Amino acid sequence: MSPILIIDAGHGGIDPGGGNNAQFTEKDMNLKISLYQYRRFQELNIPVAITRTTDITLTAEARTAKVRESGARYCISNHINSGGGRGSEAIYSIYSTPTFSRIIAEELKAAGMPNRRIFTRTLPNNPKLDYYYMHRETGSVETVIVEYGFADNAQDANKLASDWERLAEAVVRAFCIYAKQNYRPPSPPPPEPKPTPGPTKPENGGGQPVPEWKHEAINWLYEQGFLTDEIWRQQMDQPLPLWAEALIIKRLYEKLSQQEK
Ligand SMILES: [Zn+2]
């Protein structure tokens, strides 16, 4: 079955993108958001494709060919902004309407990211052509470029680093509203960012205080980015499901292979 939607994780491989800071690179944040949405649309039984699932380089030609040839009607192209600004932006084609972009802006705002603007842009020398190739070269696919926030704005950057899942989910919801698809929130919902629990907080699922050395070990996994969901901190003495163990090993592997480059 052809997908209805294709998700584009912007940049990748040798192209890190411009939305980088000390906490993240744009290409990795785009990929995390995109993989999250890809999994969510699958959960919602919405036929979905994606331009990349790993840190590979895609030329503009290869990327737009994937979108054009996907058979999808819609494309969400995920990006992180930079250059001095605050808030999200959604950019639509001159041959489209602002409706989807407006819904995205509203949902991101409801998830805690204000909107800076939604807009279209043409080539300076040709007002009949879109400025961005993701609009210009993707044929009849309705593509919206989503800039989730500014990597060089401290508020946006912290929001993205700590709460990117909620922002990714906001766009899943926006799509369901726009394309009239059934939406169900994720279960459990993405956790609210919360402070690290104290060293003997008795919420480990066993009713006993957790010794500090256990906290140190678990906290290290979070600091290194191997664990991201706060739920694990609340159940320190419970076994991890196999998929979570696999995820930790995969993240470790990716980190090690990054260091080799
Ligand atoms: Zn970008």
C-alpha cells in the first residue's frame, strides 16, 4: 500500500544542518523526531514512509526523488532553525495553502513552543518557483517544512533537548487533524520533564529506598543519552524489556562509531 505521508529527516551524514549547539546537532535531532513520528504513525495505522532512518547523506536529488516516488500525498520535512530567532516556523509551498502549517503552529504552541511565523518564499529571480527544493522538486506531494525551534536560542534549545518528544507528537496530532485521520495519544504519554529524584526516593517499584550507587549508575545512562524516558528512573529495580536493552546497545554502538569518525 502506498503511504499517505512521508516523513523527511532533514540533513544527515556529512551534512549536519545549521541548527546545532552544545546539546545536539540538527541532523540527529531531526532524525530522533522523525523516527518517533514514523513509529507513531505506524501505531495509528496511517501508512507512512521516511526518507532516512539512519545517519546517511542524502543529496537534494535523492531526497526529493524519494518523496516524489513514495506515492504519498503529504510530506513533513523536519528541521531545526538557527540564525537568531525564537519559536517554530512552518513553511508551505506557493502552490499550497497555509492550513496545514497553521495547524502545526497551533499544536506546537499547545506543546510549549511558540510560533514565530508561517510563510512561503519564492526564488528571488522567479516568483513562480518555490525557494526551497523540498517544495520545488517534490512534485504534487504537499510538503511542509517544520522548523521546531532555534538551536541558538537558549529557551528553544532547552525545550528541544528536554521535550522533543512532545513537540514531535504535536506534529503527529496536527497531521491527523489536517488529513482527517483518527488520532490517539501515545500510551503512556511523553513524560513531563522533571527534576532528577533525590538519592533515596522510594519510587523504584519495590517500595524500598534506592541506594545512591544505583542512582549514580542510572543517572549516567541518562547523561550519556542511552536512556531518555524518565519512566525507567521510577522503576530502578525492575528488569528492562528486551527492546529497551536493544536500544541502549544500539545507542552505545552509534556513539562508539561516531567517535571513530
Ligand atoms: Zn535544516
